[in-house]
Amino acid sequence: MRNNRAIKYLLDSYEELKKVSWPTRKQLIRDTLIVVVSSAVITAFIAVVDFGLSKVLEFLVSAQG
């Protein structure tokens, strides 16, 4: 019984995958580049903010001690 459910699930999943609108190679490359560039920009922004805040914290700690 359990085996039949697993096979039915796999067959149904395969049928659904046939209905998917897959991106073209050009769309896939463009979208991947957008994700990579966006990730790099956000990473750089967070790094700059982190560096700045650590310098402010260092200044505050050294001024106090």
C-alpha cells in the first residue's frame, strides 16, 4: 500500500514538471547575474556598515578607558 502511494506521488510530480514553463538559457543567465550582483552589492553594504560601526565602537571604548 505504501509503495503504491510513493509511486503515485512520483508519477504525479513528473506530470506536474511537464507543465512547468522553464526559462530560456538567456533568461536563466540574466536572472543569475542579477542575483549574484545584488548579493555582492548587499554584502559590500553590510561590510561597510559593519566596519564603520566597529570603528565607532572602538572609538567609544578607547575614549572611555
